[in-house]
Amino acid sequence: MWKGQCGGAIYRRKGEESEIDSKTHRVNEQIRASRVRLIDAQGKQAGVVPLDEALQAAYEQGFDLVEVAPTAQPPVCRMLDYGKFVYQQAKKERDARKARKSQKSGEVREIQLRPKTGEHDIAFKLRTARRFLERSSKVKVRVRFRGREITHPEVARELLARVAGDLADVSEVEKGAAMEGRSMLMILSPTGKK
């Protein structure tokens, strides 16, 4: 093959390394098959042709030859701008990742209280829990015991019942108050009502 520039990447003679770091697709001289099924830049099938002919056609039109289906017999290759193709793939992955991040419906947020938590602090924690529930997140309410406080679990039950009552307009109790180690837990799930 000849030295030339095509689609933003530099190509070299057969046997020399290409500067494209292709991890998922073979490009141009990296393709190993002797015959390929060629798809042109408009997406139309050009039939089964020898690899040299396919490469020459791609170079003449200013495109790269990319192996899109390596397991097919013969492998399917497409003429396209490889740099643009890689950019679009990366953009799709970023958008998919962003979409997964924004789906917080299954997320569980946690607020922690103590049996001796003050009134103002409880009100602040309730506002935080309400905000989580309005954003469709579940809320795990944990009352942590220290020292001898664990001998009075009824104080924690009353506190959790108060929290459930204050948040009843935006939540429902998914899992009632239960001991877990040195803390008592309750899980609230959003009702969907605002």
C-alpha cells in the first residue's frame, strides 16, 4: 500500500505499524482476511471483494476501511471516517453513563440519628429525608446507640415512629424498625405523591 493521509489518521506501507490504536475494531492494514464483504459509505452493500480492492476503494474515496463484523464469513468491512466513528462511539458511551447516573430511583440514602438527638437536629434531618423522598430515593433511617443507650430500645422506636409519622405525606414504611447490631433501622420508600 501507499503512504497517505485519510480520515485524520496516517497509514503506512504493508508491514509497517499503523498509528491507530484500534482496541475494538481492525482498521485498514490491520484487517487479516483475504476477501471481505464491503459496505460503502452510504451503507449499501458492494458485495464480496478482495481486501486490496476494498482498501483501494476506501482510500480513493477518502475513508477508512473498518472491520465491523469480524466473525462473519467473510468478515464485514465498512468504509467510514474512523476518527469520527470513534468519537461518536465515545459520545454514546458518555451519554449512556450520564443516563445511568441520572436514574436514581433505586438509590437508598441514609440519615442517622441518636436517641439523644436534639429537636432542631431532628427537624433538619427530616427536611433532608423529605428532599430525598421527593427525588424518588428510598431513605434508610438509622438510630445509633452508644454505651448503655442500647438498654432503652423503646426510645429509638418512638423516634422512628415520629420520623415515619412526620414523613407520612411523602413516604410509606417499607421495612419497620428492627435492630441491626448496635443500631435500629427503618426503611422508607417514596409514595409518589407530592
